[in-house]
Amino acid sequence: NALPQDIMCLAADRMLIFASYDNILHAFARNKEVVHTYEGHKARIHLLQPFGDHVISVDVDNVLIVWNIQLEEEYLQVNFDKATFAVSAVLHPSTYLNKILLGSEQGSLQLWNIRSNKLLYSFPGWHFAVTTLEQAPAVDVVAVGLVSGHIIVHNIKFDETLMKFQQDWGPITAISFRTADGHPVMAAGSPIGHIALWDLEEKKIMCQMQDAHSTAIAGMSFVPGEPLLITNGADNAIRVWIFDGPGGMGRVLRSRMGHSAPPTKIRYHGQNGEQILSAGQDGTLQSFSTVHEKFNKSLGRGSINKKKSKKKGLKLDTMALPPITVFASEVAHQSDWDGIVACHQGYITCTTWNYQKTSMGAHKLRPEEFRKHKPIDIYATAADITSCGNFAVIGLSSGRVDVYNMQSGIHRGCYGKERAHEGAIRGVAVDGLNQLIVTAGSEGLIKFWKFKTKDLVYSAELSSSPSGILLHRDSGILGIAFDDFSISVLDIETRKIVRTFSGHHGQINDMAFSPDGRWLITSSMDCTIKTWDLPSGCLIDCFLVDSAAVSLTMSPTGDFLASTHVDDLGIYLWSNRSLYSLVSLRPLPADYEPSLVPRPSTCPVQDVDVAGDEETCDEMIEYVSPEQLGEQLVTLSLLPESRWKNLLSLDVIKKKNKPREPPKVPKSAPFFIPTVPGLIPRYIPPEEENDTQSKVVNLGVLAQKSDFYIHLEEALGTGEYTAPLNLLKSLGPSSVEIELRGLAPEGGGSMEVMLSFLRMIGLMLNKKYNFELAQAYLALFLKLHLKIISSEPNLLEEVSRLSAQLEETWIHLRTLFNQSLCVLTYMKSALL
């Protein structure tokens, strides 16, 4: 998990890893969790040494603290005088119980007993500052690296120098001994990236590994008992060297490396969304895998002449090309010839690169007239490669646009008589079918050309000078970024600007389309990353980062957005939340203040806490549909047709379903608990056994009132018909018929309850909800009780009122139906 600041010091024992930033020391367990924190230093820690149950740390103010690892307490603190003994190296000599050896910038060494806090012995030194101390495989023997480039192999028991070596590459930065495999070899690192290997038996240099790293060797360590040396440097690389060849020379067994200077341009390569091509200020082109680091590869550094570059080495290479500013890649035919074309900073020649061979390609693409001499003021500014991988289109700062064949490198012509634009080319794009090519010039014109015939098809003036263009080939949508910080979206079919976005307050660095072409994501020098929804023309996402995003690219599978930032070596991956959670894509208000989002790291804990409050508003609030959208609308119930459609035909259905023979009595007791018949399963409550059973039959039980009947009686007084209606909706067709039969006086009902039922139907028609149920229930009611209704004046009056209400609602509905049917028939007619 990530610490709040850059780690300055690192050390490890068999259980824990110690890492310090500024004046605080942390201990990690299981490689990820911080289990101990040691606070007590006033200045930045610059040396660490684990020591049994203790860890020793030294800060730049020359204070040495011995910490008890488990208790997180200071065991001992020693203050050294900077003028006489400034601690520059710490070592615990093997087998020396409770003792540590300290090296100083004054050149002297001191041996201390930590337990008794005593200075045991002081070594006079060699008049040069000690940079590193390393234990040799032999007991009592220590290698001392000096700032002068000397390595002293010294016996600290007898204070005798056994041997002395000197390197010509400056101070010794690291020392390591090859152990336990029969080769007495000592490796030493230098500030310019070379490694020297010394034979300790012959007391002479064995071989030199030049340019092992392009910067200073920061650390090196032989793997115990194996011919493997691990090195790392400030060039953002860690390498494992194996010594299995003749002459003791090492070769790279495996390595992990990133850019040694910030990346300037990143683009996803291929359609699987697993590789990101990245060009950095260090002049290299690298491929990073989003799946696993072992698939990362470096395509190397651009060079004018590869052979000469190899001879001269990294430091003296005058043939190296400047960093790549723009590149385009295509996977079609990449196994047959080069699939990447790149423009270099201030350089007219464009280079090709081969992804399969992971190296620079064979061709240098530049116009014929500049073969002999290279102009100073003309350089390549934009490049694109066709979707078939056959052609590269390159725009120059002079306004010229050329086409080259990628297989042969031959120039295939240029657009316009002399040049395509009056100003510098700010962007070129070829459509998916090689029909059109779009060019944008700094003079504010955008031009469409026929790809093959090179004729100008259309030219339009833009509102301002464009700073870059990006084409989404599948949908034919072109994003144009302007110098006035606005963005336009142009449809290349109609050649019209269909959307314009403004909202950035700084130069737009890069743009990316989502794979479906619905989103345009832009990054700007105002440190914001914004997502624009093209169909709605709204800003749907915006967040601030602490360092402006220089380049953006969206995965072809839509799962990640990758970004690189100012003065940052890494490529950051942002996951697309809309793939795995409900995100409401609401337009953000005009006065929306974006929150600062920490850049992704391997430690998500703090990030979630920081952004948790703001992100709740982005979550989609689950929409609950109301019972009725509007009073004037007719609303149907959600019940299936089987519950209400056949109410009038129940007697026919019963006749059809009549069993042919009577049901047979089960032989034994039922296995399952008996249930009440109905749509909602309910168990029959167990009958309570009374000791004293009455022999007298209660006739009132036979004419027991149902729940529906009771609710209707209550509703007559209150006018609240929700309960009886919900009860009726939960019943099946047969139960509904039984309930309605029971409302009549001969079924145990009354005239008041029948009136109450008609009022319930009236309320349903009035409010226009459960419309089809009201029709079905009323039809069944009239069918069952028509004779009684006709003889009762109260019921007759209620029914005539209902009739008028029904007529009115039906006329309104019928008019709407007829209108809709007319429009449909008109639309479907052959005359149109």
C-alpha cells in the first residue's frame, strides 16, 4: 500500500520491510500492510539498518536512533558532531554481537557497541568520505567504498587493509560480493551507470559492464548462492544479470523498466485493450501491459544510425533522435512490416517502429528534397496511419501533408499543389475506409481530401485556430480542440459541426473517444479531466487531478482510461465505473466545482474516504414509479389478464373443468400442512382443542361475514376504499365471484354493502386507476344482481350515476384511440 510521500530509504530483515519518508519510518508486513510506525526524528532519515530485534535509523542532522521493532520505542539515541563525524554509512559486521560499524564523510570509521552505548574502536580512514560499507563473505572483512573511487577491503579485527582497488568512474555507489558458488568476485557500481567486477584472488579487474543503467547505480545485490546480480538505478529500471558466459561477463536475464523521463504521448495498441504504447521524454518508445508487468516491453530509443549508436554507447551517443511527440499505430499487417509511425520533437524525419520485433523500423520518412540537407525550421507535427496499415500520412510545420508506403517507405505523393495549408499542420486523420483524409491547419481551416486522387473535396473555416484533432473511425466523428480552449465535434459525413463544448480554462492537451463514440474525454492544463456526452451535448463527469494530464487514451474495450501527467513517470489507469455499478449520467450544472481526486495507486483506502462524500450524488437514485402518473390519465392495474378477463365466463369454465369422477380420499394423513385455497398460500391455523365442547350448533357460524364484506361496511362510513379494493385484487376469479354473490341479501349480505360496492367502483372510475378491474368487477356485479338493483331505488340511482360516468370516460378514451389509429394508418399508407 502506498505511503503519503515518496519513499527515500528502504531496508528489510527476514520478517519486515522498513521504508522511510521525510522523518517517519514505517514497517510493512506481508509486503503491503503498515504494522509499525516509528516517529522521533526531527530531520529526514537517510540511512537504515535492521539489527536483530532492533532497527537503526540515521537522519541528516546526524542523530542515530536504535528502535525496538515490536514496542516501537527508542532503545538508544546517539548524537554525533557533524564537523568531526558525519555518519554516511552503517553496517552490522557478521558475528559481531551488538556491534555496528559507522562510516563518515570525514573518512574515519567507528565501531560501536549498541547495547552498552560505547565506542569500541576508531579507524583513522583513508582521507576520503565513505560512501558505502559492505560485509565480505569472510568474517572480520569489510569492503569500504570511498568518494574518490577507491574500494578498500579491510580486516576490522586487526585494522589491516587486505587489498585496494580504484575505479575511474567517480564515487562508489554500491558494492556486493558473489557468495557461496566458488567465484570470489566483488561488484561495484558507479554514478554513470557502469559496473566493475573485481577478481579478489587475482586482485585485478575481471570485466566491465558498461551502461548497465543509463543513470547512477542506486543499489546492487548478488543473490546468495547463485550467479545472479540484481541492480537498480535512477533510470526507473530494475535488472537481473546472470553470469553464465565466458569471461565472467553478465547478461540481462530479466528486467522491469518504465520511462526514465515523463511520458509525453500514450495510445492503446490493438483492439484487445491490453497494451499501451507510450513515448517518453527520455526518447524511448515502450509498451506497457494492463494485464501483467511481465508482458511489458521496450521498443528502444530512436536513432539516426543504429550501428554507430551501438558503438558509441549511451553516454556519447550523438546519433540519438529527440523524444517522440506524436505517433500512430495499427495492428493490421504489423507482423509483415512496421506498424507504428512517429514524429520527433523539432525533427523533419519521421521514424517507423516494429511492434513484433520490438525495435525501430527500417524506414526514415521525409520528403525527397530534404534527403541531402535537413531544414532547421521545418519539422513533422502530425501523423496518422491507415486502418489497413499500408500508408502513413505525415503533416509538417510548413503546411505540407505527405503520404508514404509503410512497407517500402516510398513517398506516394502530397496533398495540394505545394502544400495543403498556409499554416502549420495541427492534425491529420484518415477515415476507416481510406476514402477521405482530414487535415487541420493553424491558419484556422479544416480540409477534406480524396485519399487516392488527392483532390480537395471541401474546405471550411473554423472559429479559431485548432490545436489538435482526433477521429473516431467507426462513427465518423471528429473532435477538434482549439487554441481558445473550446472543443468542437464535427460529423465527417455531413461536414457540419454538431457539438461545441466550452469549459476548460487552459490548453487542451489531449482527447480520447469512448469505444462506442458516445463520450469525448478531454484533459487540459487547468488540471481537469472532463467527459462530454455527445448525444446529449452535456458534461457528465469532471474531476481535478493534482498534476495536469498530458495525454489520455481510452481502452478499446471501454474498461480503462489511461492518463499520464506532468513531471510523472507513471501511466495511471482509471476504471470506468459505469461498467460495474449504476451511475446516473446526469448533466453537471454550469457552476459545478470538481473535487480533487487522488491519482490511482495500489492503496485505495484513503482515496475512497476522500472522494466518498462527493460520489454519493453520482450514484443513481432508484426510481420508484408512482401509483398514478397523472389524475387525467387512465391507469391500468398490473394484474395479469387471467384475474379479471374471464370473470363473466366463469360458469362456462366451471362446466368445462367439471371432474369426470369424484376425488378419491387419500389413504393416509397428508404429508404437507393443509393450506387455505387461494392465490396467496396460507396455512390453516391449528384448531385449538377445548376440553368442554358444546353440543349446540351455532347457526351464526354458517352465515359468517368475509373480510371483504367487513371492509365494505366500514368504508360506507369512512369513504376509504383502499383496503377492500386491495383485498379483492389479491383474490382469484372464483373467489371474486363468491365475494360478489355474498353481497346480495339472499347470500347473507345487505343493500348497504351493495351500495358501498357501487361507490367503490365509482371512486375507481373517478380516479381513473385500476381501470380494467373496475370494468370487469362492475360487469360481474351487474350480471349477478341485476334483478335486485332494478327493484331498489337507492341502487338504481347509484347505477345511473355510474353509467353517465362510464360513458364520459369512454368517449374521451375512444377519441384518443381513434386519433392514434388515424395517424398510424396515415404513416403506414403507401402514398408516403
